[in-house]
Amino acid sequence: MKRLRENLAGTFMWLVVATGATACLYVTYTFPPGRIDGYLLLLAVVTAVIGSRIAIRIPQINVNITVDDTFVFTALLLYGGEAAVLIGAFAGVCSALRISRKVRTVAFGGGALACAVFATETVLKLAFGSTTNLMHGDAAVAVTALCVMGMVQYLVHTIIGAIASALKSQQSVWYVWSRNFLWISISYFAGAAGAGFIVSSMGTARIWALLVCIPIIIIVYFSYDRYMREVKASARYAEEAERRRAESEHERAEQAERHVQELNNYIVEQERISRVLEETKEHFRHAAFHDSLTGLPNRAMFTELLKAEIESAKQKPEHLFAVLFLDLDRFKNINDSLGHTYGDLLLVAFAERLERTLRPMDTLARFGGDEFAILISGMSNATDAVRVAQRIQDELKQPFVLDKNSAFATSSIGIALSSTGYDKPEDILRDADIAMYRAKENGKARYEVFDQAMHARAVSRLQLESDLREAVERKEFCVYYQPIVSLQTGRLTGFEALVRWNHPRRGLVSPLDFIPVAEETGLIVPIGEWVLAEACTRVREWQVASPSHRSLSLSVNLSARQVEQADLLERIHEALETSKLNAHCLKLEITESVVMENAEAATLMFKQLRSLGVQLSIDDFGTGYSSLSYLHRFPLNYLKIDRSFVSRLTTDNDNAIVRTISTLARNLGMEVIAEGIETQEQYQQLRLLGCEYGQGFLFSQPVNCEAVLHLLAQDAHRDSSPDLHFGPVAAEEEVTVGYSM
């Protein structure tokens, strides 16, 4: 059955192509050569370059409305039907090329427009005589002729398109025409009015008249495109307002009638282009309540809807609603890897996916960036909001196809329920936002329902963030150093620099508490720069003071935010220059997950860092999602085995994992550092497995600068007493191992 419909549609389309081609051949034969001049050629060029490119897309039937008609009607009024048919066919082909490269579709576009223009010219001749004299006679006759010209062109052209679409979809021609083409008559009447204005304005300045009118035509069509988007958004808003106010069926009918009347008034106003410019002011006012990219309501409109919902809940306690706050996970990675154009395509596609999961009474809005909000009204109970969140997560399991590129996107969702009790829209939005961030903290691609405990955590976190900003200004941080030991010789080879925060009231704050906040706020960048400069200076002082430790190394972690900094190389070079530390003594550690988020960019960054002479290490190896196809391309010096593998070195399987990592490193020309060594058994097994270096409580906790001097003296004494073993050294104060910088 489907094949039969396609065959019928194809036959009809080729019939239209043949008819249009016949019309073109006929007018070519009858076209007086003397009528061809430079202005006609300019008109043809403008039609191809501008006319077919300014379009309003009708997605349901894959059709564009363009400003071609203005230029085709101009040719009809100036040069007669022959020129108009040829320019019309040319314009139809150019417009069809915007939506398809299929020969049949492109030919059909040209044939359909050629047939429509030929029919229009025939009717005008029968009713008014020569078309080239229409605009030089009686004004009333001219206006009537323009209306007839727009009407005939509109009917013939759209009926041809409706028949083709109806044959493909097995629907009635009337249904297809009335649903998709009834409302676009404005473009044809506007085109006729524009052509009449151009021709009536032409004298010796005919070219300039056309050039002046081109921006006016563009404004008309873009205004109409914006108007149609506003109509759709306004219809959604009207439906929500009507439902909340429980208006009667009669009132909704009156509202719909008013919209129809507004549309009819708008169509009439298009016959006078000067009036269109006044209407654009109103459209700009409407644009203040809608997102320009997706056409969705923006924060301002969403807030107004929330106010109405809150008032309804106050008047009717049984009235339940919810707000869902959504944020795309790792959207920045898509922007960075595919570009902002694809990022915008993803946002539009994401909005369409969300709309599919909602009821007509629900409202979807875009707040900006990758943040969206949903208002779910008229809920029976709280589980309705959870079901919506689950449907959204299910929708996002399928990839997005963005101009031949596929991308997966997940979303973290926060849910705030009206049952909590709210007086202001900003309060429920705040709580939904808090719940969304909780979902991100718990692993992303999930939803969380707000509770009061979340609010308490958010307040505490806000205070921590405020304190952290002051700590950066007051330089309340210090660096602790954990020894790195050669597992084969027992000698001290270097230190890993670990940041600590001496809070004026809380005391020593664990990095587990403040590092995530620093990462999110970007404060990790100035903190990391200070740690690098401070640690380089200290290690260089220890090298100079201890002759047996001239090659002492320093390991410093680079955070994800630091890696993204454009001036990272300059900062590292500055720290080395200021401290006089040999670049070969500096080991930069980058976590596996940060590297693999953008392996191509990491490859380039590693090469640039290696050009400074520093050494590179992958931290927490084995805990992320390494790709061996990339690993051999990185110019790395070390792989650092995560403490989770070292702590389980009691089974053959765990031994096999560490053995595999050690073998892989040797094959790639790297050395291995094991962290978290706490027992002699782990130490001995790591030695047997070929790990070169290690660190952990077995050797020493992270210690302050004074304790480092004691460790260096102890290690130097080992030169004269080789039987001494490097063991734990107590710091002046007990320190808990935390997140490393």
C-alpha cells in the first residue's frame, strides 16, 4: 500500500514537471527577445540569491515559504507572463534545493511554480488585459488585479503541493490543504503587494527602488516567521491560563475567535508594507517572553505561570503542581568537541524530546544555556512528577542525530513539589535547582526530589564557598608533602604536594570538603597556581640544602579546570623560572577521567607540556575509562596505580591487575607509581610485581615543611647505613590523608 502511494505521488509529481516544462518551452518560444535587458537579468539574480534563501519552514510537510513570489510578480508586471514563468521556474528550483537534492523534488519545485505563474498570467490577461499596464491605470483596478494575482497564484501553487502531499500520506487533499496551506496565503498577498509597490515606484530609478524594497521584504517575512512562532507559544500560554481559570467552552471559543480575528487583521495590514514595520514593535515585545533559539517560554513567562499556580494552590489546597529543573550533563564537552552550532542543534533537539514527554497542560521553558524548567500542573499526587522525570530519562537513551553526527546526552533533574508550601516562584525554582545539583553530585543522569535536608546542605555549601573565596584572598592554604620512595632501593626520590586549608574557625579542613566546591566555582585555578609556585620553591630549596637530594622530584596534580586554562603552559613555565627548579624534576599528574574526556585535546596538551621538559603522569589509573588506542599516543612518563587496587593486594586477581598495569607501562616505556601502600605485605608484593615507586602511610603521612627536613636527613643518613629502612615519620601534628592537588 505504501509503495502504491509513493508511485501515485511520483507519477503526479512528474506530470507537474512535464506541464511546467511545456509552459517554459512555450513562453521561451513566444518571448520577444527585445524585452531582455540588464534589469531583467538583475531581477533573476536577486530571485536566486535572495528570494530562495529567505524562507519560513513548514516542518510537517518539508516545505519552505520564500519571498520568491515578490520577484516573480514583479517580472509579471514589468515584462509579462513569459519572463515571469521562466523566473518562477528558476526560483522554484532554487527553493527546492534548500530542502532536497533529489532530482524529482527539485524538478517538481520548478514545475509547480511555473504552472502556477502560467495560470496566474492567463487569468490576469482574461480579466484585465496586458499585465505590463496594470500598475499605470486606475488605482482601484490595480489593487483588484494585485489581489487576484496573489489569490490565483496562492490557490494553484498550494493545491499542487497539497495533492502531492495527500498522495504520499493517504489523506484527503482538503485535509492537507486546510491544515498546512490555508494560513500561508499571507505570503502571496504580501508578495503581490510588494511587487505592486516596486513597479508603481519605478521610473528612472527602477534598480534603486528594488534595492530599497529588498530589506523591507526581508523584514516582512522575518516578522511573519516570528509571528507564527509567537502564535504557537501564545496558544500554549492561552490554554494554560484558560485551564487554571476554569473558563467555559464558550469563553475558549471566543478566545480562539479573537486569535483568528487577529490573524485576519494581520493579513490585511500586510497589504501596506509600512504598517508591517509598526507591527514589528509588538513582536519584539512578545519576544521578551520567549527563547529565541527554541521558541519556548523563557524565565520571565515561566515565572508568571508559576505565580498563577501558587495562587491556585492557596485558594484550593488540593491543587498540586511541581517544578522540574533540568540541566544537560557535560554539555560543555559537546560544545568544545563539535562546536557551538552543534550545541545549539542539540538544545533544539533536546527541547523537542522534552515536549514529547509532556501533556498539553504542562509548560516547558528554557532559562538559558543548557538549563530548562518544566511546570507540571493538575497532579493527582507526587508520583506524577517522578513519572515525568522517568519518561524524560527514557527518551534520552536514544542518540541525537545532529547533521550526520550522533551524540548522546543525559540530564540531571531536580524536582520541587508544591506540597512543600511556597509563596514565591523564586523559592520553588531555588529548591528545584538545589535538587538538580544534588542529582549531579550523585552521579548525573538521574533525578532527585527536594527535601529540607538538601536546603540545609545548600546553605552550608554556600557558606563554605564564601569562606573559600576569602581564603584565596587571605592565603589561608598550606602545602603538605607525602614522600615517594623507590621500592627497589628504599630511597626517598621525591614528594607529592597536597593542599590543606587552615580555616580560621574550623581548623584544618579536609580537601574532600572544599576541593569539589573549588572545582565547581573555578577557585581551584588560583589555588592550584599557588600550590605549584609554593611547592616548586620549597623543593628547590631542599635540593640546594641537601647535596644527596639534588635530583629530588616534585609531583603536583593538575585539576580539570587548570587543564582547560589557555595560559597553563605560561603558568608552569613561570613557576619553574621563579623557583629555578629544573623542569625535569617536576611531575604533573592528571587524572585518567580528565584525560579521556577529550583524548585528542589531551594529546596536544601533553606534547606542549613535554616541550617544557616536565614529566607527565596519569593519576588513578584503572579507575576511569581508559582507551588503550589513545594511551600509547600520549607522551607519558608514569602510570600511577590507584590505592583501591593496592589495598586489595591479597588475592590472585588483584595481583593480576597490578601485574597487567606494570607490564603495560613497561611495554609503553613508562614507570609505575603505586599509592596507598600501608602494609609490608603490599610493599613486598609491589616490589615483586615490578613497580618502581610507591607512597603511602607505610613510609609517611603527608607532612609539613619542618617534618620534610627530618625525612631528608633520615634518608641522607641511609647512605652511610644502607641497612636502615625508610619507615613512618610522625609529623608535628596528625594529618588525615585527603584529596590531593
